[in-house]
Amino acid sequence: MEHDSNYTPAKVWTWDAESGGRWASINRPIAGATHEKTLAVGDHPMQLYSLATPNGVKITVMLEELLALGHSGAEYDAHLIKIGDGDQFGSGFVNVNPNSKIPALMDHSTSSPTRVFESGAILLYLAEKFSAFLPSEPAARTECLNWLFWQMGSAPYLGGGFGHFYSYAPMKIEYCIDRFTMEVKRQLDVLDRRLADNEYLGGENYSIADIAVWPWYGALVLNHIYDAAEFVDAASYTHVTRWAKKIDARPAVKRGRMVNKTWGEPEEQLHERHAATDFDK
């Protein structure tokens, strides 16, 4: 790929070549299915189609936390979607999520199966369905949702911005890395100031706000993603680090991080999850 410092954008952009980088083969400017593929359906009420990226981890952690509280209706099958192979463009997956992004959930406990896509929407759906990890008092509920939606708006700068240009782009572009590192550090400062006076993002209780934010920002400071903790000076965000370590130690979080994971140490991977006993294998 050539980069010309005198580059001038065309009047009308056309897609005539892959952009390069780790995910180039699955990037395209159109939506819809590329092939026919029926999704597998297991025995449990919740059917999750996902991969253990930060967005996927949100949902497996949530489901494991619900099961830990005794909500048997949250029992689930987690089917692996290999995004590098383009599984998200199969017709069955596109029927569940027309945006072709993981995670996607089908709830078969309803009179007709309910599809839920977008990780924030799935967290909110499950929290309301099981009356868990979301405060009922209006002010506390609103504060929790503030931080849930903060994550929805902020994380693209961390993932598609910083993560892409620092870790995945085919060449290092100083302007891009500087731009997105500055924004990620600003976001970490936002979180650090909030957590200086609060145990969790919503206040004193663990909630879907923490479950949404932790797989991105907690994982960053703990060096679980992008191998960039030193680069962003993660140790300087002492309150974020305290919060991240506390959540990382939760048994349900440890289980949730394993589900649909296909990289790292073998003992940290559970490619598909169809029963609680799968963690013992």
C-alpha cells in the first residue's frame, strides 16, 4: 500500500482495493449476507453467537454473572463466530444481526424467539429481563445508563481508533497513533476521576455499566488487549487499575473471558460453551 503525503481525496470514493492490515479481508463497504449458512441452536433459552473480543466478553460475563445469582433462565449456549473467516456474513447470522457484528443473541424463552443485537442493547435486555445489575431507583438507574452509553460512544476511539492504528494497521502512522492515544488517555482520565469517589461506575454497586466498560478499559490497563498498558501509562490511572483488578478477580468474569476464546493459553480458552460443566473439561 502506498501513502503519498500529497494525497488528495477523490471527489467520489470507490472501493478498488483492500485497505491492508489484519482485518482487511473482512472489510467491505456493503452490508448483507455473502453466503448461506444456518446457525446452530442448542438446548438452552439463550443462544449466543459471538467471539471473545471485548464486545463479546461483555455478554458472556453478564450471562455468567446472572447464573451465579441463580437465574437459571440465563442458561446459554455460546456458539463460536469466527469473524476472520467471515462467519458474521452468513445468512443465519445476518438474520439475527443485520449489522454483521458480534455479539448477537436469540432469546428462545419468549413466545416467539427474540433477537437482540448490539452489546449495549443485549446487556440492557438481560438486566431488565432478570431484574439484575441495573438499579431500579430512577436516579441510580440513570447514572448506570449514563456510563453504559458512555462506553457505547467512547470505545470506538479505543478499538477502531487506537487499537487499530497501534496494533493492527499495516504501518505505523504517527498522526493517527498520537490522535487516538490522546483521546484514550482522556477517556481513562474521565474514568479515573469517576472511580476516585465511587467503588463502581454506577456508584456503590456493580452493574451493567462495569460489565460494559471493563472488557475495554479494564482490559487495556491490565494489558489484556493491544499490549499497550505501558504505552498509555496505565499505572498512572490508579483508580481505574484498582477497579479493573477487582472486577478481574470475580469468578463469573474469569469464566466469561474464556468463552468463545480461540487465542492465548489453552487453559484460558473455551471455544464453545453449552453447559456449566464445560469449564471443567
